Amino acid sequence: MARVVVDVMLKPEILDPQGQAVQRALPRLGYTGISDVRQGKRFELEVDGPVDDAALARIREMAETFLANTVIEDFNVKVES
Amino acid sequence: MTARIGVVTFPGTLDDRDTQRAVRLAGAEPVALWHRDKDLRQVDAVVLPGGFSYGDYLRAGAISRFSPMMETIIEQAKGGMPVLGICNGFQVLTEAHLLPGAMLRNTGLHFVCRDQRLRVETSGTAWTGDFTAGQEISIPLKNIDGRYTADPRTLDELEAEGRVVFRYAAGPVADGYGNPNGSLRDIAGISNAAGNVVGLMPHPEHAVESLIGTGRRDGLAFFTSVLKGLVSV
Amino acid sequence: MSLDTVKQAEQTPETGQPWKELGLKEDEYQRIREILGRRPTGAELAMYSVMWSEHCSYKSSKVHLKQFGEKAPRTDALLVGIGENAGVVDVGQGYAVTFKIESHNHPSYIEPYQGAATGVGGIVRDILAMGARPVAVMDPLRFGAAGHPDTKRVLPGVVAGIGGYGNCLGLPNIGGEVVFDPCYQGNPLVNALCVGVMKHEDIHLAKASGSGNRVILYGARTGGDGIGGVSVLASETFDATGPSRRPAVQVGDPFQEKLLIECTLELFREKLVTGIQDLGGAGLSCATSELASAGSGGMRIELDRVPLRDATLSPEEILMSESQERMCAIVEPDKVDRFLEICEKWDVIATDIGEVTDGVRLEITWHGEQIVDVPPRSVAHEGPTYHRPFARPDWQDTLQADDAGALPRPVSADELREQVLALVGSPNQASKEWITDQYDRFVQGNTVLAQPEDSGLIRIDEETGLGVAVATDGNGRYAKLDPYAGAQLALAEAYRNVAATGARPLAVSDCLNFGSPEDPAVMWQFAEATRGLADGCLALGTPVTGGNVSLYNQTGETAIHPTPVVAVLGVIDDVARRTPMAFKDPGQLVYLLGDTREEFGGSAWSQVVHDHLGGLPPAVDLEREKLLAEILISASRDGMIDAAHDLSDGGLVQAVTESCLRGGLGARLVVPDGLDAFTFLFSESAGRAVVAVPRSEEMRFTDMCGARGLPATRIGVIDGDAIEVQGEFSLPLAELRAAHEATIPALLA
């Protein structure tokens, strides 16, 4: 069984108050030198059968129409062994 | 004949019974619609009420948008049937691409529940005919993912075509004014190009009785507006 | 590890067992062996240990709680009393209302968001299990010092958890409290109340009867949440010096709970449920043993049928798991198909896990092998009873002798004015809007009044306007000075708050938050408070219908202030007659009802200005409270008053400030004869309220008060945009509003 990971991130131009809240907290916790934080989502898909081009194409379609809202989010699909 | 207005219940919908009450108080017959059905039961218009359908999991409205009932509604909306999306219903409409843009987490990161001052920007939609442009109304607002966003071109288009239906009115915060969630250009509600599909974050169905909630009845005109349109057709 | 079966337990009587680690005392373990006539199996030991914990068995408190039954006032209103998931009260027109308050203190300190969220979830399921549709929630909260860094960790998490869960269920949050005091620093109090409504014939009970009926578990899958949470989380003290432990915390899924509510209500509507119990603390151990214990026969459960989220769980863990959003129903065999159909409609997993038997034992098997064979009563209802020693502590006299009346008082009008501003802007007296605006108070479209009003008021019948009001109150400072009086003052305040909105008080639920029962001083506080509350309920005619005890609220050796939180439920025949708190009609007269004495012990003034706690709390006069309530209700019904606000912590100036700010109008006040300005403004004498009387009603109103013997003093008029105390000072509303509303956001936002 293979695992495919879909990372979904807000587009760079979209304000991410949750990421900003994390960033603002970092200096208070003693972590310096972090200039920006963006928060995203990670989906781990356990795939039955081989992850061939056809399977990946289906997953990309799923990510584009369902897992991500491409009005505000970008996504990235990668195969983990 | 009494107009029939459908109210859709998705798993996790909260304001379906409240919306049915508002429809009844406006003089129409509320018809309960279930997300798994495809049949609209001969309704003349549809309201997608507020709530947390599917727990807002994935994104608010993202899972409901794929229900059988939404397939029918999308088709009918394109044919001109009046559709109103309130709060989570608005989120469903943007996820379904019946309305442009998307809703993000409020800039304050908190759930906000307040009596919200709005300016009605146009009376030229199926759901705002009983208002006058420029009129200010107060209805409850309650959400955590209410920050309207769209790219600048879309926003320009919405403004140019008169499709910004409601704006958060400017004024003292203590009196219910102000942009509560960081929505771009203070947008609280929009319509499609034809004006039959309207979505907004605040809750007209919670402002229909003088004794209840804020005690204001500014929300009733949403429902009477659509009735007039249906009668005159 | 091999399965510990009943057969094996019989054959290996000498096997050592971890009874101590599970929190049992040696004599308790021996009693289990006597009951069973052998050593318990691992699964049985797990069940007994969790059901005999303080949290589930009330072993330290039940000898005192008995009074609520023994001293219960006669009333026709009580349909279901103490002992069920929640009490049920008749409110007329065929309606019954159920309500209950519970604590989720310790879990909320460890994981504020989930602790508070699952607290809401648990109390909502209790109400649902009675057959009622939940219609409102309230959350009395207590935190450490407002400015303490840990309060900034705990409070926002708790508030977000309550909102995140409750908002998602569609339950209006209509009241509650937020109190700060250093005594709660390492042990916040997160209490949660839920109200539900049903018709009389819809009342359901937690009992398994009818041999052959099926036992159906439905809702979420079972996972490793809060295993042992009941004993570990709810009964042990946090020890700052001990090794850092992060016990398994339950995680809530409000979406699942919302489905569970709608699904269960549909099951009730179709009359498919014979008995029902929610799964809360102690999970399946509790639900199965309580259902069987209250029923007519025995029960047989096939534990391996329970749907799991984590396939590695052992049978003991499945029995102990506190996974949220689960219910257990007893269903007649021919109704099972329809039951499962409705569950499928709502995407709720439902599993037939066993049956009601005509035997007398609770039997549980795991893949065909018997692992539990016990008399269910011995688990659920015959746990140990402790008669813990209690003694009035030595320091009580010293504390009471430290009279707050001797504290320096303001010497000039300017100083008086400054102290008023300091009071209304102090964290405890400041506006809590920043918190309550994170809760949905409008959903369901029946909210007539919500916080900051004196009580939450909801309509339950759209045709007739029938409504119910609920208020919760507690004052740990008063109770520390005198636990007997403190409990009665909490009761009196909640009773008064309900009456102030025009509703007739009917019944009580209580959440008793105390320190360690192993400390005789704490046990004395508990004994005094329960005695005070039981006597008070008898005097006011409002029975205790249920509630919850939370002990071990302390950090190290230091107990919290004894904090009995009392919820009073009332009924109003027509919500159109409700009385709000806002002063919004210029020219209306302000009357003070009741007697004002020099009473400053435990007062907000003594805390804010002098950081002082000592002396005696305000005197209690329950006959006077009854009279005041009758006047407030009559005046509301007959339209003699347009606003009312109870006087409690902060005294008159706090109440008038709140009513003025709410209505956006000022008031001109005159200090009555026989009182000095300071006492007039800051005294916390009980049994008082301020009301706004239209001039046209003045004669009728004062005649009524006179005829019934309630002192009513005209103290001013609603007017302008400042609160002016004649001859003393004038404070613009804008300045008061700034002081009142800026504090909490500045501390927490």
C-alpha cells in the first residue's frame, strides 16, 4: 500500500491570521529569527493498488475540486513510499 | 396560492428550524428539504441556512456542496430560482461556485456573536426588493469563518456590476457598527449576476420577532422580498 | 497478555492485582472479593475501581447530600427527582423541563479547550438522555488572578472550547458567570449547565427492562480517550512537585454530537427507545451497570462487538474508555430495524452489543469468553460510603473577626468617585462581553434574554409564550467566610435573578466545588454548605433536582474557596411580560427594594480597594427573598415596572451602572435618609433589587410594596448621560463605559 500526501496551503497573497498568531508567539517563547509562519493542512491518503499516472491524476483532481479550494488555496501532491 | 420556500438541512445545519419560522412569519409555507434527496418538492425558492454542516471540517461548506440536493439546487439556480445562503449557506454557495470568492477565518480568530449594523447596497436582487439602497439594518452576526475574500479583479467586478448586496456599516463598534471579521471591502453579502442567488454572513432569520434575540425585525424583509417576486411572476 | 476470564479468576485466587494503582483502598478491594466470592477479573476490577471512585460514587459526599431529599420542600412541580441523569420539572401546558449543572474542572486545567468542550458535550447528553431536546447552555467559570500568565493560557482555551463545541451544536449560551480569584489559580472551575424541554409523556429513564430487549450502542467509535480519566483526572490533586503527567484527555467532536442529538430525538419521536443512558465518565462500565442496576433483570454484553477507533484496545480499556458522543439504548427486538435505519439516516454508527436477560447479573463476554459476571447494583449503586471526619477550622474565628467594616472608607467625594470607577472596571465587575460574544446566543430563535441580563430566558412555546428562566450564582468569598450562609446567599441570588426577569422560581440544581475531603476543614465547609443549601431550598420551596459534586479542587495543600454554584430554574407564563435590566426610558423612577445595612464582609469593594477578605458575609433572610421575588413577579405581570436588576456583588452602584450602560441612559440618584453615600453605593446587603417604575405606575407600585411590607425607597430618576449622586459626584456614562468594557479585552485580547 502506498501513501500519497497532499499539502494544502493558503495562497501567498491571502492573509493567514493563524500563522501570524503563531509567529507573534515565537519571540515570547524564546524562538527568534523566524520571519514568517504560514499554517496549512496535510492530507495523508493510503492508496489501494499502484500509484500510477492514472491514480495520481485522480488524486490531483480530488485535491483540486475537494481537498483544496483553489480560490484561496494552493496544493501539492507527492508520493511517499 | 401560498409560495413554498424550501429550507435545506445538511448534517450539522443549525438554523433550519429558525429559518422555517421566518418563512412562516413572512407568509410563505416552509418546506423541509433533506441533503440526501434530489427532489426539490416543487418549492419556489430555497434557503441554505446557517450552522456547521459537517462540522466545518475540511472547509466550511466544502462537503455539503457535493450533496445530491445541491446538485439540483445548482441546476435550478442557474435557471433563475431564488436561492439565499445564510452564513454556512453562503459558504456552501461559494464552494459550489454559484457565488465568487471564499470565506476565511476571522482576523480576530474568535467566534463573533453580535448585533451587526449593515448597509443594504442594492434592492435589485430577489431577496432585497423590500429594502431601499443605502438603508441601514441590524441583524445578528455569528461566525468564526466569516472573512470574505476574493481577488481584486473579482471584487472590482462585483462592485461595478452592483453585486455587493450588503456591507458592514462604518460607525462606533459599541453600537454594532464596523467590519467584524476583516472581510475585504467590508463586504457582508453578494449576489450572482442575475440577482437570484444571494449569500451573506449575518442572520436575517434571527431578526424576525420583536421579543426574541435583539428584538429587531429587520430580517423579515428578506423573506417578504422574495415572496413579492414570486407573486408578481 | 492473556485474557483474564472469570474461569481463570476462580482458578487463580492468589494472583496479585493492581487495586492500589487503580485507586482502590484495601478494604474496598476485599469487599469486591466478598461480593464476587472470588478475586475479580481484570475487567471487573477496572469497572469497580472506576465506579467506586469519588467522581462516580460520591462516597465522601453522599452522607451529606441525603439532606436534599430529606429536607425537600413539598412541590407538585417535580416529575423526576435526584438520582436520574437530571431532574425534571413540570412547567405547565404539558411541558416538562430538565436541567442540570456539572463540573469539568480538572480536565479543563490540563487541556483547557478540550476539557471545557467535552464538559459541554457531557451535560448536553445527560439532558438528551432524559428525552428532552436541549435548548440552552450556560457556563459558570472561575479562574485564577486576572493578570496571571496562566490565566491567559487557561481562560481563552476554555472560552474557545465552550464556544467551539456549544456553537456547533446549535445551543444558545444564555448566561453564566466569570469570576477571578487567586484561589483558583492552579484549579479553575469550569461548570456547565444545560436545559432541555419535552412533553410530559416523552420523559425517558436510564433503565434496562424487558427480558430479550436489545442493548444498542450508538454514536462515535470507542478509542483510547481518557482511559482511567475518571479516577485519575477527577479525583487526584495536581501536585506541582510531582513528575509531569499528561493523562489521556478526551477529545470532543461536536459535529458527531449534533448528529447524535437529532438522531436521538427522532428515535424518541418514533417511540423506539425503552431505556437510555449516555456514556460519560466511566464509559461503558457506567452505562451498562447503571442501566442493568435500575432495570428489572440482568444484562449480557458481547464486548468484542463494540466498534473501535483503535483496534489494539484491551477489553478493560474498552470498558473504561471515555470516548465522547456515545449513547446506549434499550430497544425492543421488533424495533431494532427501524432504530438502525434512523441511525443510518443521520450517519450515526449503531451496534447491537447485547441483551437484557431475566437473570440478576451483568455478564460481559469477549469473543465468547466470560470476563465479567457481577451483580450490577454492587457496581453502580452500592459503592462505599465514607463518613469523613469534619471540624470547623481554627482559622475560621480569626477570619470572621477581621471585620471588613473596619477598613478605611473613602474620605472625600473625589475618592468615592475613584473607587466607583475602580470597582466597575475591576476584572470581576467588568463587562464580560469579550467572552460571551464568542458564544452564539441567538440560535434556535427563542432567546428572550441572555447575558448580561439577570437570568437567561427562553421561550418554549411559540403560541402561548410560555418560557423558562435560568440563573447560576456562587460566591466563594462569602462561602469562605461562612459556608452555611455562603451557600444560602448563592441560592438567594440565583432565585432573585430569576424573579428579577419576571419568572417564578421552581427548582434548583447545584455544582458543589470544594477542596480535598480528606481535609477535615474542607469537609466541614462541605457539610455546612450542603446543610445551608438544603435548609435554604426548604425555606424557598425550591427542591434540589440533581447536580454534581467536585472535590479535590486544590493545588498542593491549599484548597479553593468553598464554591457552591447554584442554578435556579423558573417559569414565566408569557415571555412578553419579561423584565429586562436596561434603563431606557428617561423620566422613569428608580426604586431600591429591600434594606441596606453596613455589610462589607467578602464584598467586591473590600477586594478591589483593600484586597481584603474577612468578617461575615451579608445576613440571609429567606422570607424577605421570597417577598421580594413575589413583588418582582407581580410587578412584571401587571406591567408596573419596565426594568429590574438584582443587587449582589458590587452593590447598588454596580447594578445601576450596568442598567444605565445597557440602556444607554444615565441616572440622577439621591442618597436616602439614614444612609451615608458610601454604604448606599457599596453595601452588599442581600434581598435587594433596583427597578425602573413609570411615573404612571408609581402609586400602584408603592402601594403594593407598602401593603406587603417590602421597603421601597425612591432613589432617583433615569435621565441624561451620566450617573450623578447628588452632593457627591457625577460620572459620565462614556467614562463608566470605558472603565467597564476595556478591562477584559486589555487582559486577554
